[in-house]
Amino acid sequence: MYQLWINPNEKKSKIRKEIYGHFSEHLGRCIYEGIFVGEDSSIPNEKGMRRDVVEALKELEIPVLRWPGGCFADEYHWKDGIGEKSQRKRMVNTNWGGVVEDNSFGTHEFMELCSQLGAQPYINGNVGSGTVQEMSEWVEYMTFDGVSPMAQMREANGRKEPWKVKYFGVGNESWGCGGSMRPEYYADEYRRYQTFCRNYGDNKLYRIACGPSEGDYHWMEVLMKNAAPLMDGISLHYYTVPDTWQKKGPATGFDEETWYRTLKKTLYMEELLTKHGAIMDRYDPEKRVGLIVDEWGTWFDVEEGTNPGFLYQQNTMRDALVAGINLNLFNKHSDRVHMANIAQLVNVLQSVILTEGEQMIKTPTYYVFRMFKKHMEAQLLHSHLQTETVGAGEWQVPHVTESASMDEKGAVTITLNNLSAQEACQVEVHLTDREVKRVEGEILSSCYTDYNTFEHPDQVKSCPYTDYEIRDGRLILNLPASSVLCVTVTA
């Protein structure tokens, strides 16, 4: 039996709700078909947004949604996506599948989606192929309240009142698809572009600089050294790829070794958060600048018969464990991690929703987000878990990972992941100076290769958790193999 010690008297950082954010890009069937079908569609919709998808996503209480990319952001010119839809400029989406982008989903439509979801918009501006003027005018168009050319253009397009836009990214992956820049060059470009992203009225922008890919610590060093006072956040991108970028492996039909290899590579996020955080600490010891992990998740080979540029992949219990591991890590590093955005929302990479025509299913990852939302805005608690390892050779991983938080009413939420493909285990929870009196829980548990299909949409689904025992004030939890558990404890 493993031992988990939690000290409710030692509260740490606040777990910002934005850690549970999402990402939507003009990529494959994420926006079109997945979210936006247009008002004339036979699929039930509200102002063009799929009602079934919106209702499912509202259960997750999505705090923030990133758009329009991704690589697409640095080819996106926002004025092409406003005004009468029939008059909007068409373009080829050269990054993703070479399909025609008709720009029928633009700024107004994205803001409508955020309104329906109750989510904060996170806009990613175009540095790679855009201009300072273009970015400056987009901020003005969205947020200026008064008489100005962009405000008048917004009103002519049907919106008199400005929107509230807090999060604004100045470029995306500027080291790669966003311009192939050197960090020194991008640092200067960031300083220039952000200058003209102004605060209008009471709208205060949270400016996010393009940070490093994975373990590029030099990029982080240069940006923090040269631009930290001018940023509120800096991004980090890391995808879990089981093998290599050239041969990622299938999303389904994998063996146990691949299961453990995938989870081991996911745990590399711990090292990234620690080392990048240490660099940030040198230039920002007060931790004012947030680390924004605005692209993370699994990346496998696309499903057979689908467009390779659409990045459509199935979602199994392996994805659920990847989500559980990462979310626990973000919780534990919430003193520095201010936001995270899983890639992506619907039909792309590690999605929480898959659609096919009028059909919609929730993925295993969906249920993990629904369970973990109890951590939002709670206080991280000091915790220590004694556990062994599972797996073999270089792909050994901890049997269990965890995090714990306390809400404003004093309830303690604990999330645990059993990383073993085959072995169940027990965890004994000790709450310092407290005795467990009441427990509510939810668990996601299935064979490690299981997933949902349109024919069998509930193959993997969370359910109430009752397999526990309260013994002398301590809580004994039974964790099945390949499971994700969330329990809320009242002492």
C-alpha cells in the first residue's frame, strides 16, 4: 500500500482556472464541422455554433480558449475574417492540408463562441507575416470604446460595444512556422510589436511572448533577459510523441511498451517546467511573468484514410493518463504556470470532442478535464507520495502521480493517476491534523487501449467512485490499473 501525506495547513500557490484552458485552430475539422457549421446547417446550432458541442464543452467550464492558431496565426490576416461572409477573402491553408479557408469564422464568430462557452478569449496575433499596424488595429477593433476608425468598422459589422480581451499572444512559434527567427531577433520584434498593443479604456492586455519549444533553454534565457519587463507571460510548447516526429506511431492498437514509453515522455514536462522556471526565476524572482503552456498533448499518426494535414487521431485511455499526468504537474507548478491550453478542442490531436456529421462523442480526455475542474481557483496543498515504479528498462514510470488542493470551504480535492497498464494498487491518504469524515469521488477506468467510437460512444466513461474505506480517520483508496481518480474529502 502506498502512502500519501497531505498537509491542509500548508497552502501553496493558487491553481488558476486558466491552467484548464483549451486551444482551437483553423486546422482540419476543429473549427469547421467540429464547432462551426453555419446558421443554415441541418445540424442544430446557435448562431452557427453546434449546440451539442457547446453544451458538452460548457460542462467543462472552459476558462480560456486560444485562437486562431498555432501556425495558422502567423498567416492569418484578421480583416479577411470580418464583414459580410460572402465577401470575405478566401485563402489556401498552406500549413494544414492545403484546403481553402473561406474566413466565414472570424473575430465576431470567435467572440460569439467564447460568449456561449463563458470562456475568456485568448487571441494570438500575427508577427510572422503581419505588420505592427495590423496587430495594433486588431486590438483597437476589438477593445476600443469611442470614436476611431477601427471602432467604427466594428460597429458597421454589427457590434457597437467593444469586447473584453485580456490574453493576447504576440506571435506563435516564431522559432519555426512563425518566422524561423533567432531568439535575439524575436526579442526585439516582440518589444516593438507589444508597444503598439495598447490598453484601451479599462481593458488591460495580458501580453504573452513566444517562448521556447521543449528544452530550448537558450531561447528562454534570451527572451527573459531582453524582454521580461514588457511581458506578462511567455509560452512553452511540448507534445508527447511516443517515438519520433517522423514515425509517431498509431493512436490505437499500441502495446504495453509503447504505453509506458508514452507516459515516460509525458513526464518530461516536469523537467521542462522546473528548468524553464529556474531561468525565469533569475530574471523574475517575484514570479510576475506567467509560464503559459499553450500547446501540449499527444501527437500520433493520423487515422487511416484521413487527410494527413488534418491531424485527426483517436483518443484512448492512454490520452486520459497523459492529460492526468500533465494537469497534476501544472497544479504542482502553479506558482509559475499561469495558463495551459491542450491541443486541440475538437477533431484535432488530443481532442476532448470528436464529431462526424451530426454525431458527437466525448473522449477519455474529456472526462479527465471534467473531473479535474474541481482544482480551479483552489489552493495547492503540500503533498508527498511514496510510490514504486512500473514498466521496464528505460521506460519505468511512477506507479501513481497526484496533486491536492483546498477550496475556499475547506474541502480537499485529490487527483491520482494509476500509470500501470495491468496492476491495481492501494493508496492510504493521511491528512495532517484531520480525520476524513466524508468522501465524494469520480473515476475513469478501463483497459489501457480502450476508446470511444460513434458506434460505442460510452465505452470509456467516468462514473461515481465508491471503492474506498475510511479507517481510523485515514482514507484507503483502491485504484484499478490505467485509471484516473478524483476524490473530494471533507474532514
